[in-house]
Amino acid sequence: MIRVTVWNEYRHEQQEPHIAAVYPHGIHSQIAQFLQAAGFSTRTATLDEPEHGLTESVLNETDVLIWWGHIAHKEVDDKIVERVQQRVLHGMGLIVLHSGHMSKIFMKLMGTSCDLKWREADEKERLFVIDPAHDIARGIPESFVLEKEEMYGEHFDIPAPDETVFLSWFEGGNVFRSGITYKRGNGRIFYFQPGHESYPTYYNEIVQKIICNGVEYCCPRNNHYPVYGNDKNLFPIQGAVK
Amino acid sequence: MIRVTVWNEYRHEQQEPHIAAVYPHGIHSQIAQFLQAAGFSTRTATLDEPEHGLTESVLNETDVLIWWGHIAHKEVDDKIVERVQQRVLHGMGLIVLHSGHMSKIFMKLMGTSCDLKWREADEKERLFVIDPAHDIARGIPESFVLEKEEMYGEHFDIPAPDETVFLSWFEGGNVFRSGITYKRGNGRIFYFQPGHESYPTYYNEIVQKIICNGVEYCCPRNNHYPVYGNDKNLFPIQGAVK
Amino acid sequence: MIRVTVWNEYRHEQQEPHIAAVYPHGIHSQIAQFLQAAGFSTRTATLDEPEHGLTESVLNETDVLIWWGHIAHKEVDDKIVERVQQRVLHGMGLIVLHSGHMSKIFMKLMGTSCDLKWREADEKERLFVIDPAHDIARGIPESFVLEKEEMYGEHFDIPAPDETVFLSWFEGGNVFRSGITYKRGNGRIFYFQPGHESYPTYYNEIVQKIICNGVEYCCPRNNHYPVYGNDKNLFPIQGAVK
Amino acid sequence: MIRVTVWNEYRHEQQEPHIAAVYPHGIHSQIAQFLQAAGFSTRTATLDEPEHGLTESVLNETDVLIWWGHIAHKEVDDKIVERVQQRVLHGMGLIVLHSGHMSKIFMKLMGTSCDLKWREADEKERLFVIDPAHDIARGIPESFVLEKEEMYGEHFDIPAPDETVFLSWFEGGNVFRSGITYKRGNGRIFYFQPGHESYPTYYNEIVQKIICNGVEYCCPRNNHYPVYGNDKNLFPIQGAVK
């Protein structure tokens, strides 16, 4: 059974009543709930817990970590970020949602500013599958609509994705690479753009299906981790080199 | 249960006793045997059967097609090639082995000459996993050796692969992108270089594991096939365009 | 001086007065004109000329071929298509415009259906640069608008591009990978979507600049063409292999 | 005229006579010399200079920065690393040589460990061009040999390169992606593996030509730098969103 840890900054929901109205138990609880229902073993962790809830033992028991953060990226301890990065490079999957694009962990794994254009205007978003053979597109219609989302628009300052699964159209005149994957070391990463805190995006069944697909896609395959360093073995013929 | 059809030109084994000595029932039978043992539903097809054994109904019941051909590429009927291509674009997986790099179907899907350097000199080949998070690398050591293989060397005239899983070293001084993947339409393609007819490569357990992994990787996900053509629906606001 | 041949089907302009009103001397003449003004050595060729104007000698003197076709793709002789493909693989650049996405030459080089969604509704198109370090984006604003274009929408059935330079937003609710590059053999390919025959797109100065950039990007570098075939040289040590 | 700054740690050459024998004025001086001869405007900078020689004004006057470091990566000030990263994201080219694969700046831009296998055994290295249409392959033979180099072998823990230009074969049984490119923000990066301090690699004319090609490839195109942040403009129709 795939073990998922859903991490949430969990500030908007505690500080702003209109956000709490959408996610009364926090975004993490809502995400954990549909993952649980889909058959994943799920736990949550939040910023204000000791070590942000991401102790060595929690991470060692996590196959896929989901990350939602927004206004408190800077409060995340660099040591925990380093710990998460190491786990990703050793095989743990990572799903970064929405405003997590500027989280320390995502920026550290990307090496770029991860900046973009944004606009809060209750716009329609329409997502298109552009990689119809991808695992994450399994069962997803070729396009679907979110009635209201925050606009995230190009240019998105990221490395060229390994795979671009979704492109988004926004009513106000923008486009965005809204579902992208990367491999880093032995780990797989999926960034998925929808999920502004003021909209009920994570109640949308297609969004839920995409995140469930993402968990399966990012789950480690228990592949061999390479050996690095001094390789003294001359392979083909003993003494072949002078 | 994943349904695999193993296609073989099946000429070397019938015409040359030293090849028959290695693969007495044909390369296809040996491949089918280990796939069957691994739990796949397996059938075979060969060049000299009517429609090369690749009738509409056979292809419609095939999730992944494996292709081995060498000296008789030109005898493959263009209509069958077209049929296979259409099936791949609609989701059927395709694994092309060794000298299949210059099969009509591979060249048609790649759009390039697919040419390369080669040498028959009983050389050692050493394969390295360079995408350790890939499905096809599951359970595969970071490198392994084939004591004798035909050298295939760069430059290999292919489109830049979507993913490069294996790189090979050859004793005589060459390198090769020996395990590569592509998506075309809704279909997934895996090209894997080892398997010269005069060597017992398909009895090697690591090679077998890689091909089994490849079958799982290439198997269609039953994703939606996109709708193409005239899209009369103006989406966001009726009458928004003038 | 870079030598460009602009190929045009040249049927709409001769058969339909409202198209002739936009391009009185044909789309090819308009493209040739701004290329000439930009300092390229330019000639044109059209479908109804002998060998479609693409004789061996014309192609041998062409650094970059620009292709515009639409209603007569099937009239293009397969032998000429083969000839153009060989020239591309040996280094000639190819720029495919708009409806050329379903030309024989583009389909042959891609290996897929190259199909897409389309709509003629006088929609606004907005193009975004998503690869701001690309040669083809030199001097191009981060986004710009074409007041009226034919909608081309995803899913676009192409291999994952080597590079995606432009993404387009269409008023009616669609997105498109509107500027993409591929390398095939020693040749470079640029597909650029704008340019429906009924709109004055090729008079737009930004579009012109993009096509000029594309010519410079696709121009062959006179790189070495690889040697293929039997490579008898055992490189490192004479007699190293048994 | 393209302005290149060659940065060198410059420790081996000052501390070890057998290295000084190869590069009496430092690796940076040798690289600067052939770049100067090739027509580039060249300066050098080294670790022990104030700000490592990489002041704001030096970087602002640099089109392409070349980086050679090995035993003192940790002595490079994080603030200077941050400064270089920002310059790269804003368009400055970066060429990382040999052991610079574990420099702070390369690791920061990659997001991975950048680790690999290595061996000092005076091995032959043979490099193959696998992207024959690439700018960096201009004028380079399809393969060439370095009589002695340090072995760098897979797995190389890097993001999948945007482009792989060279693959290397090592006598002792290893392969390596020895010439790779990335875009990060508006900047271009070229990593090139040859250049161990004890070998006269930077006197090799083909190596010199590759580095010169790399400088031209990485040189900024003065493309527009995107605008990020709150984009209040609703584009298509004033008041279209509710």
C-alpha cells in the first residue's frame, strides 16, 4: 500500500474565515480524505508541528509527499528542506501543488526562480491533456473546466519539464504549463497548478483523480540507488590500461 | 492480463544451422516463453504467415507488440506496417529489439534513417542504467555485462529520445543509446539494442527482466483518445468572438 | 548568405478572390519579400511547377526550405517528399507553417498523425514565449496578439518537441503549442502555427521577425555527417577482443 | 565581441609541481589564451581574489563565465554563488568544466547531487558526437580520442539534459554523458567533462574548438527577460470575467 504524507502550511485556514469556510479542517485534511478513500495509506503534517511534522522517521515511511504552501515559505527550516531533498533524490515521490511553486523545496530541486504571472480574478480555467499516453492522464477527459481559479501564467521560470501533461487556458488571456513532471536522482516530481485556497478545487473529482494518478506515478519503484565515487575496477581486461 | 504478441521475421533460425542451434524454435518462441512464465498472455506471429500473422483481430487483441527483424525488412507489406502504426498511435505498445532499428515500422514512427555503426566481433557489452527512476530499470543492477554481442555504435540516427534508460559500452571502443523510449500518439515505444541472432542474449535473465519491464511500461493505460478536427464550440462565453 | 526557398501550394490565392485580396502574388511572394528585405537570398517554388519546383539542384542550393500547404497535400509527389526528407536528414533546415502540419513531409518526419483541433471563427490569438533563451525568441516580446487567426488547438498529435518556444491562447477557449523545434538527422525543423490564408498574418512584423529568426536557427552549421554501417576498427587495443 | 570570464580555483597549480608543469600559469590562463586567440574578449578570475574575482561589475560585463574548480568547492562564498546564479537566470552563459560538476554553482542550478563514478588510471577516452546538428558540434569529428583522462562514469546524478551533445567511452569499461546543455531562466549552461588537472587536455585543439563553440552557444541573445508577478490585465475583453 502506497504511503502518502500530505503537508500543508495550514495558515490561511486558521487565520481567514472565508478560507476556513472552504476547507474547515485544512487543505491537507481534504486531500488526505480523498486519497484515503482511493486506497492510499495517508497521514498529514503541517508547518507548526515540531520539525514541521517531517521527522526522519515520517519521511522514511513516506512513499509520496504532497506539498501545499503559500504565505509562509520562508518559515520552513532549511534543514528540513535539505532532508526532504535528500529523500527525493533517494526515491521518495514529491507532488507540489499550486503556490508550492515557490516553496523552498521546489526551488531547490529546480534551480530556477520558479516565478510566474498570477491574477486573482475568479477566472475560468480550462485544462487540456497534451500527453495522452501519460500515467497521470489515465481516465482524464481531454479537457475539463474549473469554474474559478487563480490565474497562473507564462512565463513560468522552470527547467524544461521532462514531460508536460497538462496545459491550461485562462479566461483573462493567459496560458500555463499546469501539469509537469521531473525526475531528480531516483525520485519523481509532479507539479500541478490548480488549488487556490479560496476555491473548492480539491473537491473536484477530476482534480482528485489527477492527484491520485500522480501519487501512483511518483511512487518509488524500489530501483537500485547508484554507487558513486572512486570506481577502482578496470572492467574489461585486467591491466589493459598502461 | 497484459496481452503480448511477439513478432519475428524467423528466417535466420530456419536457414542457418548455427543460429538454429541457439534458438531452435525461433527467437520469438524463446521470448514468448519467458514472457509467459512472467505471467503475460503471449502469442507469436512471423513474417511468412498470412498478413505476417498481424491481422486486424490479432492487433486488436494485442496490448504490446514485440518486433524482431533483420534480413527481410523489405518483405514486410506496407499495408501491415501502416496498420501497426495506426494501432500504436491509438495506444498499443511497441517494443523494437536489436536489428529492428531498421524495420519499416520503426523507421516510419521515427521519421529518420535509424542508421548506426555495427560490428560483429564477439565483443563484450556493458549496459549502464542512466535513468534510475525509470519503470524499465526496476530491479535492474546499475550495470551488467553481456559477454558477446554485436556492436551497435553511435551515431544512431534517431530523434532525441523522450527518455534514455540504458547506455552501452563496447569493448572495441564504441558507445550506444541501447535502451530508449518514445511516445507517439497514445502509444509507447521501447527500443532495446541487445539480441543478435547468433548469441544467447534472450536467455539472459537481466535481459528478460528488462523486456518484461518494457512490456509493463508500454502497456496501454486505456487513456482517452483525443478528438481531432473541426471544434465548433466556442468555449468561454457564447458569442464572445465577433 | 543564407539561401531560403519558400514553397507554397499556391491554390487558394489563384482560386479564391478574397484570399487573393490578402496575398495578391501568393503567400510565398509575401514571405519571400520580407526575407529578402532581411538579407536572405530567397527564391520561391510552387506545387504546379515541374517537380513542384523542388529539383535536386534547387534543394542542393537551399539552406532552409519554408513550407506552406493546405488543400492539396495529396498532390505532392511522394518522390519529392522523399527527396526533401533526405535533404533535411543531411542538414537542410525546414520551416513548416500553419496548415503544413498535415503536409506529407511533416508527417513523414514526425511519424504521427499530426492532427489537431481547428476552428475558423476570427478569434484573437495570443502567443507567449515560454523558452526565453531560445534563438527564435530573440527580440520577440514575451507575448503578442494576432487579432484574427484560425484556432489550432490541443491535442496536437506530434512527438514531444525537442523545444517548445511558443504557446498560444485562443479567445474561444483553446491552447496550442504554436512554435516548436525538432532535430532530425543533421537537420533542424521549426513548426510555426500562425498563417491562415484569409488573414494578413505574414504582414505582421513580429511574425516576420520570428520566421527570420527561424531561418537563422534552422540554417545548417555544415557539421560533419556521420558515417554509418560496418565499422571494422577495433579501437583501443589491437586484438583486445577474443 | 563576446566577453568571457574564465574562473579557476587555481590551487593544484600552485601547490603541486607536477600540475604546475602542465599548466605553469594556471588552467585559467591556458583557457583564456586560446579563447583570446579565437577572437573572444577574455579575462580571468580566481578563488583567492577578493570576491573570488567575481564582483558585480565583473559579472555584469561577462557574457559567458567558464568555471573550473575541484578541491576547494566549499571555500566558494555562498553569496557569490547566489550572485552567479542570478546572472545566469538573467541571461549570462555558464560553461562548467570537468570537476566543476560538484561546484556549488552547478549543484545549485541542477538541484541534484551531481555525483558520479571516477577513476584516475590514465585511461583512453573516446568522445562521440550524438547530436550532429548541434551548434557545439560544429566542425567537430564524429569521434575523437584523448589519450589519457580521468574516468568519469555513469550514473551521473543530473537532471535529464535538455540536449546531450557528447557521449564518452573509457578504456576501463565506463560510459559518460560528457557534453550536455541546459537552459535555466534566460541563461544557457554547457557542462563538458574533459580536463583533469594532470593532463594537457586544454592544449588539445578539438577540446579548444568545443569550448569556443560552447562560448558562442551560451552567449546571451539579449532576449526579453519576462515580467513576473501580479498581472492585472484581463486581456481579451474588458470585464469578461464575472
